[in-house]
Amino acid sequence: MKTAILGAGVSGLALARFLVEGGLASSDVHLFEAAPSAGGLCASKTVDGFTYDVAGGHILFSKDAEAMAWMKANAGGEAAFVRRDRNTKIRFEDRWVHYPFENGLGDLPPRANYECLAGYVQAWHERQVSGSAAPRDFATWIRWRFGDGIAEHFMDPYNEKIWKRPLSEISSDWVAGRVPDAPVADVLKAAVGLRTEGYTHQAIFYYPRHGGFQAITDGLAAQLAGNLRLSTPVTSLQRAGDGWKVNGEAFDRVVSTLPLTDLPALVEGVPSGVAEAMRGLAFNSILCFLVALDRAEHPDLSWIYLPHPSQGPANRVTYMSNYSPNNAPAGRTSFLCEVTYDGRGAKPAADTEEQVLRGLEHAGLLRREEVLFTDAVHSRHAYVVFDHAYAERRAAALGWLAEVGLTPLGRFGRFEYDNSDACVIKARALAAELLAEAARG
Ligand SMILES: Cc1cc2nc3c(=O)[nH]c(=O)nc-3n(C[C@H](O)[C@H](O)[C@H](O)COP(=O)(O)OP(=O)(O)OC[C@H]3O[C@@H](n4cnc5c(N)ncnc54)[C@H](O)[C@@H]3O)c2cc1C
């Protein structure tokens, strides 16, 4: 079964590895990758001894121990990883607030603490009395779930920064299971200063000792040297009998991890309604930039959230040099700043970097004389945006792909909010299906 896998991010690489491990002839597995190296969103970059993850700080964690062990084993084994305690905070004026915010109310100034607590209790009470169902739009959902105080002090400004559109345009469906649901007793305790944890998921994470997060995809790619066609963008996909032609070459089976939004331009014969659905799927892009610092030590933080406009346009800053001692030269440290923008909008203004640095100075996190240099990378597809048309558009896209036998996989191949471990888990499941199919002939 001659198989083409489009895209050599972690999804495409993992699928190729599982197919070969499962017995498919290596010579039948072909990976097309537009970029000169594999990795996709898991890629990292090293500049003058400073290493950073180009699509935002990445950590390895998973509820699926087998998938995580497989990722580590493919990248040098346990010894090649640093084990870290997650320590994340929200910067609120000149204070550090425990994350998640509702478990950190006691860290706030008294008035904000009171407003957040009063709103939380009121919202909780209203839900008890009315038994109201979760509102469908995210803006209303935030107030229904957290109350006015937390909405105004944290949830609204933070989410507006990251999603770059009115929150009423976003569906609340995606929050289920993603936003922690703190019991009211925990929030009351937190407000009077009794520490409650709130979010034990990802309490511990792993990170490659050398080479940034990309060490994981490098490890996979190293075993696929004969299968990888780098710097080979897919420019056309045509049906040919039961299979497909990729750039004119025939394959029995094609698996695409390319963004669904890009397929109408590549695939011949997409019906206009399906093409419109694919093109209409909303996403955000990201500008990530490294700030190399002449600073010997950072506080023991993993990453921080910057909710307020006065803190500049970055929504999140990763303490990149804390992830691995090899992410910065000895005696130096680094930040990684993330700024999102609408995937169909203009790139952020030329002075964005300057605004971010000013914001960090204002937040008391940086002194200008510490900055050695910065280095920036844009990633076009970074976040799936769950607007109200998402479910319908995605169903139209995936439905048609199933009909024509073009198999989608990956974060933007299926438009799902997946981390790299979920990509591996889904690649493993798809490989099992394809191997069974190959065995049946
Ligand atoms: C800000 C941010 C933070 C994240 N944090 C974490 C984290 O902490 N932990 C974690 O596990 N995950 C994290 N993720 C998610 C993780 O990056 C993704 O789940 C994963 O990298 C997606 O892999 P993929 O292979 O599905 O897609 P991609 O990595 O997007 O791979 C698709 C590949 O297709 C290639 N391609 C595109 N068009 C063409 C074409 N026409 N022809 C050929 N090739 C093409 C691209 O170059 C790319 O290599 C984060 C993501 C973001 C954006």
C-alpha cells in the first residue's frame, strides 16, 4: 500500500513511524514536507546559544503514559528529558496571582478580591436557583460561570488578547473539560488566603535537555530519513482510480495533515459548498519571539499570563531558559513572548516587539539593559478558533474527505485543539486502521 503522508509535523512523523513499526514496507511510506526541516509547530530554533520553541513554549505531558513513553523513547529516552514542576502565575499589576485565577483570589488587592469573590458566589447562586444551562456564547458563558468580577479582572481581557475577536463570536463548546471547574468552597478558601490547588493536570511536565521541543520530532525524523521529502510542498491532489495523485505521482492512500483551510487550493474537484466551508474555518496565527537576556537567574516560573492591555500585546511569556539548562548559555536566561493575530488578518504592526518589551517593563518583568537581542518567528496556523460556524464547517469538510477517501489527521488537518501527545495518539489509532486495511489487501 503505497502511502503518502502530507506534512512532517509530529502527526505525519508519528503516523509514518507507526506504519513502519507495524510492518508496512518502509519503501511504501512517503512524507511530503514543504519546509526544509521536519517538526511543524513542534519546531525549535537556536540563535547564539539560545534555544526556543518557534510556535510558543511547548511542554511534554499526557494522560496517556504509553504515548508519552513512546515520544520520549524516540527522542533519546528518559535521560534525554528534564522533569519540571509546572509553576504558572498570572501577573496582576505588581503581584503574582496563583493559576487558575479563581484559586488565587487571595493574592489580589482587597477590592479586586472582593469583586471577584462576590461575583463568583452570585453566579454560583444564580446557577443553583435557576438551574440554567451553559450559555452558547463564550462572553455570556464567562459571566454565567465566573461572575462579573473575574470576567472584568481576568477572563475578558485575557481571552480578548488571545482570541482577537469579540468573545460573543466564540462558542462556549470548546471550554468543556478545558477550563477548570473549581468548587465554590475552594474559591472561598482561596479568597481568604487558604491555598487550594485547582488545577493538578500538567503539575509535572517534561522537556528535552537539548535542542528544544523539536528534539522529539527530530528523534522521529531521524528514523525516517529515507521516507522524508523535505522542501517538497504539495501543490496538487487529484483522484486517480481508488487512490490519489500527489504532485502527479500515484498513491494508494493519502493522509493529509495540511490545514483544511488550504485544501481547496490544492485538491481538484472540491464542491463549492465544501470549499467554502473549508476556507471559512477560523484560526489564529502567532508571532513568537525570543528575548535573550543578560540575566543570570529567573524566578522559578514555567510561564505567566499577562491579561491586561497595559502589560503589552503578549498574552503569555514562557521562562524558556527554565525549561532546560541548555536553552541558554551559562549565566544567561531568556523569555519567549507570544502574540496571536487573526489568521486572515494583517500581520501585527512592525512595532509589536517594541510594544511587548515596553509591556514587560511596565509589568516589572524586564529591564531594557538586560536585553541582548530578540528573534521572531511567525506561524500561520496556531489556534483553532471555535466560532459559531465551526462545527458545521468542519463536519462538511470532514464528511466530503471521507467520501473521497482522503484521510485527514493532525491539529489543522482535522481542525482540533490537540496537543502533540493527542496527535501521536490519533496517529497511532489511524496507523492501526491502515495496517488492518493493508492486511486485508
Ligand atoms: C502556542 C502553542 C502552544 C502549544 N503548546 C503545546 C504544548 O505545550 N505541548 C504540546 O504537546 N503541544 C502544544 N501545542 C500543540 C502542538 O504544537 C501541535 O499539536 C502539533 O505540533 C501539531 O502537529 P501536526 O503535525 O498536527 O501539525 P503541524 O505541526 O502544523 O504540521 C503540519 C506540517 O505540514 C506542513 N505543510 C503545510 N502545508 C504544506 C504543503 N502544501 N505541502 C507540504 N507540507 C505542508 C507544515 O510545514 C508542517 O510541517 C501548542 C501549539 C501552539 C500553537
